[in-house]
Amino acid sequence: MTRLAEKVVLVTGAASGIGRAAALCCAQAGARVALLDIAAKGLAETAASIGDERALAVTVDLTQPPAVEAAVTQVAQHWGKLDGLFNVAGGSGRRHGDGPADQCTVDGWRWTLDLNLTSVFLVCKYAVPALLASRGAIVNLASVLGLVGGDEDFATHAYAASKAGVIGLSRAMASYYAAAGLRVNVVAPGLIATPMSQRAQQDPTLLARLPQLQPLTGTLGTPQDVAAAALYLLSDEARFVTGTVLTVDGGWTVR
């Protein structure tokens, strides 16, 4: 495949799950891929699967502005340009205190917003100049919970707010940068079989709900399902698409 031939794509959260699947997908489509994550071991494994000539792994805490600026600068200088960005890094704040609004701790709120929204802002902030030069594309990962309210099984309100924030940020950027040729889109997955969804994968009650939640297949989606959607939005095939929220959710948001 050559859908991303000669392009340089930066993928955050590339150490596992959707980020790893997306990095491999982009590399298979012809891109050189920069991999950013805080998990050094997983990052090295992803890079090894791609190969040294086509992958650059940078271990970084994406919530720290100076570190993010340095990492993005390193990527742009390494290959002389940047054509695409897929912001995947993030996760659940449940074990840090996220929950329903009246139970969510202040620390849990701040931790979750930093991980899922501030990190996306920071990578975009420092990547936009290079992406403007290439008239490139940004894809940010949100969630169905950024679009619809979760019931008692998905009552992590800081997480939902952070993912809704990703959608708002992305659409604002899409509008502002459209005239400069920079496209900004969102992928909003449902329940996907990743390390983050282990709670759902091990909960018989949630598994029994899948035919109702995701009626298209009645199963969890795969990281490759999400990676394929991002690949389209990063490619020139989506040259006329910006500001969209592409749901990859097995029908969750249409019920």
C-alpha cells in the first residue's frame, strides 16, 4: 500500500492498543512514523515491528509542555517535515478518582483532563507550524462518551468531558486552519479491545450488553478498525474532509 507514500506521520500513544495499530497501519501504507509515548518498552516494541529506517521512537510525558515541544521538534528535524498527526494517547482516570460528578475527585478531574485533553492540545500546539508548511492533517482520538451520556456502567464524567473537549478543540481548529489547508478531524470509537478496556473485557455484565451497545457486530471493535479510519482521514483521499467526527462504534451512537 502507498496511500501515505513519502509522508511523515506522528502517532502518540504508540506503545500499545490503538496507537500501535495505527503506527503499523501508517507504516504499511508507506509512511515514516514517529512514535511518542511514556511507555518506553512498548514504544521500542512498536518501533522494532516497523524497522529502524521507518520509525523514530521518542519517550515523552505528553502532559509536560517543554517535553512535548522538544519531542515534536525532534521529529520535524529528523525527517525535515511533518505531514500527519494522530493523537491517540490517553486513558481512563477511574483509578485516579474519576466517576460521577458528585463523586469525582478534584485530583481525578485534573489528572484525566491533563491526560486526555491537555496532551492533545500540547501536541497540536507544537506540531501545527510544521503541518501548516506541509498542508497536512490532524486526527484526534475522542470517544463515543464525548458524544453521548454514559449510563451507570460508564459514569466517568471527567473522561467524558475530556473527550468532548477533544471534539470541541478539533472542530475549532478545523474551522480556523481550513483556509491554510490544514485538515483536522476526529475519530470517536466505542468499546475497542485494547489494554484500556480490560475492565469491560472481563465484566460479564458489560459483555452481555454488547449486542445492545454495539449492535452491528455485538462484539468489541479492534484497534485495526480505528486505525483504518484514521488512515483514511490522514490520507489524501480525505482531502475534502475537515471538522468531521467519524464514529467507529458498531452502531452505539445511532441507538
